[in-house]
Amino acid sequence: MIDHLFPNGIAHYLIGGACIGLATALLYLTTGRQGGVSTFFSSVWSYCLRTPFFQQESLRASRHWRLVFTLGLVLGGTIYAVLGLPLDPTAVPVWRLALGGVLVGYGARLGGGCTSGHGICGMASLSGGSLAMVVVFVSTAIVTASLLTFWGV
């Protein structure tokens, strides 16, 4: 019934989702904290930046294990590329990717977390605030994609 939506099958999506779910549960069980990439990177920046935001006790107290997590993200992507696994090329110019990254980072800080924190960990813990944020994220993405397609961008 939905096979046409997944021409390459759904097994890799199921495996990836299960891995993310297990990692989320393991993180919570071992640290008692929810994960989220924007918080991981903020805590890592606390090593270098002395501004009050990055020197919050919650960021400094958790930055060692968060640094390991962040390095794992970078290492995982590097290993994937080095192994020559399939990468989908993009025609998007680097400046657009960089601008998008800055806007997403700003929005994540403004929204009190990123899509992974709210969408995976927050939703898993049945957080009402995270549910609201996910509705905002997805709605904004749908409207933005629709407008860009309409404008031919």
C-alpha cells in the first residue's frame, strides 16, 4: 500500500529508528538527561567561550560526556564518508548551507532546543512543550518548502 513511497524498502529506516530509540534510552538511563544536538554543541563551546550563556552550570557540569557524544557524531559521519558509503550529492551552494545552519542554530537556541532534542527525546518523554515545538518545526518546514517550491527556488 505504501511501497511506492519507499522504493528502496523500509528496512534501513526501521533499523535507523531502532538505533536512535536505543541510543536515546541508553543516554537517559546512563545520565538521567535528555539528549539534543544544540545542547551538546553549546556545552562543548563552554570550553572555549567565556560568555555567561556558555558558562551556565548545567552546560559546564555535563560537558565531558557531551563532548564524547559530539565527537561520536563527527566521527560517525567521517567513518561513513571514508568507507565510501553512498552520499547523495547536492546542488545547493555552500553559502546557502552555511546560512541555513546559522538560522537553524539561532532558532534552536530561541526555541530552547533543537529538533532532535524536542522531536526524539522530548517526545519520548511525553513532554507537552516538546510536542508544541515539533508542531511548530514541522508546520514551518511545510510552509517554507511549499513557498520555495511555489517561487521556483
